Amino acid sequence: MSSFTLTLRQEPPQRVDLSALTPDRLAGKSVADIEKIEIGATRASTRVGDVFKVAAGDLKTLRYEGGSSRFDLVGAKLLPEFSIHVEGDVGLQVGRLAKGGRITVSGSAGAYAASGNEGAHIEIKGDVGEMLAAPLAGELGGMSGGRVVVRGKAGARAGDRLRRGILIIEGDAGEDLGSRIIAGTVIVLGETAGRVGYLNRRGSLVLAKRKDFGPTYMDCGPHILAFAGFFARGLKADSAAASALLTGKLQRFGGDTAVYGKGEILTPA
């Protein structure tokens, strides 16, 4: 049986909230009922049928044929047994508070991607905006589980207040990578801008390119880390380059000593 498919008719006239369009929320609804779901973000009405042509199918996988930077909250609170694929771009907060499952975006994503992610595997084949896996205003913790792979570059403050999980950024990362990180792992294969690991408590930042990390990071010398080798095996299916980065000798910098000082930055020795 083919996937349940939402084919884009036209660019939506406003930002749309697609949090209601996850497989578990659509289960048991007819196509006519789904087309009537309100997805507009303003007082002007926009319904599913105005933006998408709906084709019923197996709800284990939901496909968007066509994307838009106005598609907000794609895959929000996704449950573990389901997957979502977007053929195109998405907007803000893709994978917000996802419990599990898999989200694949063939294009780019906006700010706050994977915010509050608890266990989903999210792959973004283009670029991603600022605050990747970061908390919204007023929240104390960022992403708490799962894995996010960005094939392009990431905006500022990727991994802010990350609690658990893995971020892999194959391109460049913006200012303040890993700021206020609590725990978890961030791997960057491209360049990093500005400060890195500001107020890092217990997180691990793995960087392909070394730079000056400031006086609050202590050079602990080169290491061959057995755990890094085991960890690398689990990354190979998602990013061969990230896996290779962890298999060699690594220079370890401990910090941020401005807080607990139990975090680290690892770079090739």
C-alpha cells in the first residue's frame, strides 16, 4: 500500500501550523474530514484542502510532495512507530517535542528545528536555521534525546541547552555553537564561527577544525579514546565523515571551567 500523501497545490497564503497532520492524529479520519482541518496561523482561514491534495494511504508513512518555508511544526509530537518525509523545505520547529519515529526533509528547515525532540531521528538534507535543538523562550532544557543530522550548514546557537542526544552538522555552524550545553554530543565537520561551547557543563563537542577556544578551556593533550571508536561505529550509517572523525587520535580540551568544567571539545590531534 502506498504512503499517505499530501501534495502541495500552491504556496500557502500565510504560515501554516501542521502539528495536527501526524499519522496518529489523522488515523480514523476520512479524506473529506482531513481537508477541513484548520491550519492557518492567523484569523484568516486556511484549511488543509486549500493547500494540499490529499491521497489516502498507509499512515505509517506520511509524505509531503512539495514543501515551503511556511510549513511550521511538521512532525510535532511524532510517535515512535511513524515516519514523515517532506520533499522540499519546511519552516519553524520541525520535529518539535517528537517522541520518536523518523522525519526526513529533502530541503532546508527554519529556526528551532528539533526543539524539545525526545527521541526522533531527524535528517535535514539542506541547511537549518538558528537554535537547532534549542529550547523555546522560557524553557530550561533543549533536545533531550534522539539524533539530528544536517547535511548543510546550521545557524547560530545550534545545540543550545542540549540535554541528551546527538547532533551531526556536516556543513558550517554559526555563532555560539553548543552554548549552555548540559550534556549530549554535537559533531561539526565544517567551520565554526565565534565562541564555541560557552558555559558547557557536561557536553561533548567534536570539531573537524581546531580554533582558539578561549582561556576557560584547558588543553588536556592528545588521546586515543576507546569509547570514541565504539561511538563512531554507531554513526557510520548516518555520516561516514563524522564516524571517521572519531576514529583517529583526538586532542581533548576540558571545560567550560567558567561553570562545572566537566564538558569537552575534541578535535583531530
